[in-house]
Amino acid sequence: MEDMDIIVLKDDEGHEHEYEVLDYLEVDDQEYVILAMPESEDEAFMLRVDLTEDGEETFTVVESDEEWDRVAAAWEALLDEEEDIELLFEEDEMDEEEDEF
């Protein structure tokens, strides 16, 4: 089992919820974090990462449909790229196994 980065966020009522950090990505010079409930990567969501004057990270809900679409497209492209890389590694491993015979 791999280590997960977990952050705790409070909802509007002050209840704390744990989320797994799937990734950070930068789109148009703005950083975003992709989060999911632990053990449930099927339903991920994103927050914009802003910095306070003190340099502390704060997370802001992405409310603009245009901004959401740009970040979602970048996230999907990153996932596709990672999937392509995994397939290349699998093909290389299969080639190596065939060479052994």
C-alpha cells in the first residue's frame, strides 16, 4: 500500500473531513490541488491553491465554469499521459520477458 498525502478541510459547519491529495497541477500560472475521499479516487474534485500574505496555502473553490473546464482538461490530459507512460512500461516489460525465452 502506498503512502497517501492527506489534508483535513473544514466544511461550512466546522466539521473536519479528510481528503487524499491526488495531485497538484499548474494551469495558466495558477496552482490547483486535486482531491478525493480516501479509498475513492472515482470522485475527485479540485480546489485553487492561493497564498496568503504570510505565504500560507489556502484552498478556494473553483466557481467559474471556464476555469473549471481548463483545469479539468489539464487534469485529464495528465491522466492520459500517465496512462500512456504506464502502457509503455508494460510493453517494455513484456518485450523483456519474451527476450528471456
